[in-house]
Amino acid sequence: MQDVQKQPLEPVEAPPATDPRIVPLVIISPVRDESQYLRLTMDSMVAQTFRPLEWILVDDGSADATPDIIREYAEKYPFIRLVPRQNRGFRKLGGGVIAAFNFGVEHIQNKDYQYIAKLDGDMSFGPHYLEHMFRKLDEDPKLAAVSGKVYRHEDGQYIEESHIDEQVAGQFKLYKRTAFEDIGGFVQHLSWDGIDVHTAWMKGWKTFCYYDPKAWLWHHRIMGSSDKHIYEGRLRWGRGNWYMGYHPLYAIATGVNRMREKPMIIGGLLMIFSYFWSGLRRLPRYENLEFRRYLRQWQMARLKNHFFGKK
């Protein structure tokens, strides 16, 4: 049971901001067939008290009304731009998302930006979200990236998506440009949103996912369910853990921890199975050996601390 004080505020519709502060931020959103939730995301952005220089939405081959929705908003708000990308014919998660993100980076017009963010097209957030995130970034020069806590509505209540506090939400990653360039950007593969934060830590940066009552993120889909079904999402998660270089014990612990979430039990088992099946098939791993050594040392330290109280 979650602490009552940390239950999210009910999301409320906010009108477009009348006098937003323009901040040196570029946001890039890779989108494909997002018409069901995209208006929620776009309404949240135009309501922000802090507004980006540019919001580039990369349409990655949508077959629904996604590009039409973006054009509708772009006509009203000049900071919004649609950038179409050639349709590959299918949704490719992980590497495909980052390929679309990088395509958006190539189309940035305001080259003097100081912050960069990736935002998914199935999110909503309150009008002060960016204002509060920038306050956090300004407070700590070593803070590379930040996000609010992520919740989804399920069975009549808001459920927090489980992440450690240092794991910035992949759905809305806001980076200082200097830090983002220092880590080399996002890896074009599954587990990109784990590799980036661990690389930042290796290089002496900090990342954080804050509890802030005015800076929630509402996710309108179960994490990992955007392609085919949630079961495939959990198998993909296990493959991503293999690629990233997880220690086998930590891969098992992660799967066991996820058994408490939908799909109950089976989701975690699929993650564990997929990790070891990837190993048996000798699927490729992230080629940075220094990173993989660092990751395993960090994981084993967390396991020891959890089970034996040692740091």
C-alpha cells in the first residue's frame, strides 16, 4: 500500500498558458499511431507555464490521425513542428524510437538550446510540470536529468510505476544538453533508458525522479504495452536486460519484483525467461565492457544492501 501522502493529485484540464516563459529547451517526441492519447499530451504542453523553444514531433509512419492532430496544433502554436519520417512499415520499439528521436535532433532549428527532452505521445501532466523540473535542475549543477514520478490509472486508482528514485522516467526525459552530449546521447537499442542513466553516473553526473505534488506524469498505457500486447512487452524487457549486461542474479530479482504488477506473476516470469533465453541464443550485448562491469558492480552492491544491509 502506498503512502497516502504520495498519492497523485487528480489530473485537471488546464487552459493554454497565456504568458508562458520561453526556456532554452527542445523537446522531441517520436510518435506512431498515437491518436488515442496524443491530444492529452499536446494539451498538457500548451498549458505549461514554461514553454520550449521547439517541440518536434517525429511522425514515424502513422496510419491513423496522428499527423493531422499535430498539424492542427502546429497551426495554433508556432513552437510545435511536425517532422515526417519514412514509414518502415512496422513499430520498432527501443532502437526504432531512438532512431526517430535522432531524426528529430537532426531537424532542430534553434541551435542554442541548453536542454533537450524526449517525450512520449501517451502522457499528460500538470501546467507547472516543466517549471518544477527546471527548478530542480537549477538547484544542482551535477544533476544531468530529471523527471517527475509516473502514475497510471488502473481499477479506479492511480498506481505508481515502479522505479528507483535515481531512474529518470523514460516517458519524459529532460536533460541538460552538456550532460546529454557527455554521455553520447541515447543508445539505439532496447534498454536505452537504462544505459543512459548508468552512463551518466559513471561520468559523475546525477539523475533523479522526484516526488513533487505539482509535477506528476500520467501514463495512459501500461509500460511496455505499446506494441502487440503486454506479454511481448515483458519478453522484450528481458531481452533488453540481457543486452544491457545485467548480472543473472539481478535479472532474477528484477523479474521477481515485477511479478507484483500486471500481468501478475507471469510478467516477471517472462522477463526472467527472456533474459536467459537471450543468453542461450547468444544474442548481442552492449559492446561497452567498462559500462557492463560498472553496471554489475552497482547491481551486486544493491543486492547486498537489500539482503544484508551492506553498502
